[in-house]
Amino acid sequence: MTLPERFGALVTRVRRGDTELVGHPALALELGDRVRVLAPPDRLAELSRFFGDSYRALGEVDVLTFSIGLTLGLVLGAVPIPLPGGSFSLGQAGGPLIVGLFLGARAHSGRLVWQLPHGASATLRQLGLVLFFAAVGTRAGERFAATVTSTEGLALALTGTATSLVVAGVIALSASRCFKLDRAATGGLVAGALTQPATLAAACEQARSDAPEATYAAIVPFAVVLKILLAQVLMLLP
């Protein structure tokens, strides 16, 4: 039974984070979506119960499904995958990423909901970004000064910087000129290709929306897996 037949109501718009979506029959709602509905006043309370209206529930993370997904990802990351001349594994980054993609596309399995509410997901992403910066700074800070003050270390740092700038520039020009992507989508694409969450955060800040996340999510799985494969292949070279 459709929404108009059951409640005499019609979904007009759906707000997902900072993005406005037009309601249509093929649109699948996600946890945390805010639904704008045209309905008779006496059916609004019933509609509220049907869609759910709890800020507390949308701010919580389902510990069970989160733990199951993380465990499956770590197990998959530890499985050795044979290659000519050796083997490789997806590791603690690639395994959870692949499992997360699969479970996110599935959305739910019976009563187990694999998707996170948008607000909780945004908080976890921000926390993860802060922890990422803290870990990189803590581990690299001790050797950073000694590295950049040496001739070889400074050359490596400048080479890495130049390479990143050239790759980002080529991707940005190709996206805007060849594929006609706007600035927000291009920023997300560059961040995904470089697998840099910090770049994504900067792109979202500049766009003042979550628009860069769409292109970032589309490209970053391929970029991460490709980097893992290339690193393993390089380690196998004589």
C-alpha cells in the first residue's frame, strides 16, 4: 500500500544532511533523513510514528551491527590473497572498507541495520579525522625535523609535494574540462583519488555542503585498494 493510499499523504522533499532531495517513488530513505510531507492534519501524528521521530535514536550507533561489520572487515583484511611470486592482504584499512561497502549497499539484514544515522556518521568521521591527524603527527613528529633538514629528506619531501600537486591538478582539470563537474564534485574527486580525508574536509568546508562526499565515496574505494595492491607489488620486486 502506497503512502497516499494509507495516509492520504505525499512526500515533497527529503533533507539528507545539508542536501535537499525531491521526493519520488524510487528514492530510498536512510536513517537520519528529514521528510517533508503534505498530509491531512489529523494524520500527522500517525505519520510521525510511521517514519519515526526520535533524536536520541538517530544520535546513537548500533553497537551490535557496528561491531559485527568491523570484525568481519578485520578478518577479511587478514586473509592472504595469492599473487604470482607471493601473496598480499587488504590489511586493517582495505578489509573494513570492502565489508563496509557491501553492508552499506545491503542496508539491512532482517532486523540488523547496517547503515549509520547521518548525524552519528558525521560525528564519527570528524572524530576519525582528528584521531588520524593525531596519530600521524605523533608518529611523524619525532623524525620530521631531522628529515626535512637533511638534503635527502628535503628532496623526498619536495618530490612528494610536487607529485601530489601535479596529480591533483591533472584530476581537477580532467574533471572540470572533460566531465564538466562543478567545484564541489571536483573537490571530492581529488580527495578520493588521493585518499585524503583531510582534503575532503577542506572541500566540504569550501562548498559549505556535503556535495563533495558523493564523488569521494565513488572513487576512494578503488583508490585505496589500488594503493594496497601497488604497495604489495612493489614489495615483491627485486
